[in-house]
Amino acid sequence: MDKTCLFDVTLFKQKEIEYTIKEVYRALLEKGYDPVNQIVGYLVSGDATHITNYNNARNVIKDIDRDLIIAFLLEEYLK
């Protein structure tokens, strides 16, 4: 009972980030934007106006720390 129990949310967070990026990507595409450029603009600047409000995409992406998104994308790229 004296040992610390670890709870790993990594897999949950990865799935949440992946789902969010795909949803934001679709929303941007549907509105006629270049999704890659808009998402990169948001990640680099922190300015959420790079993301459309369509389908609540702006609020959804703001719920996840930008550093976590960047780390997830880098990990996926390096796989």
C-alpha cells in the first residue's frame, strides 16, 4: 500500500489528439482553407483565429495544449 500507483493517460491523450487534428483538418478543408497551413499557423503562433469556428473546430483544438499536439505530430512522423 505504500507504493505509488501510476496512471498512464498517454494512449488516451494520443487518441484524443489524433481525433481532434482530423476533425479540425476536415472542418478547414470543408471551408476551403489549406488545413496544413492553417494548423501550422495556429501551432506556431498560438493564434486560434487560424482555425475556423465551423463545426466548433476552434474551441476543440484550443482544449489541447499546443505542445502536446506538436509532440504527438513529431512522434507520429518519426514512427
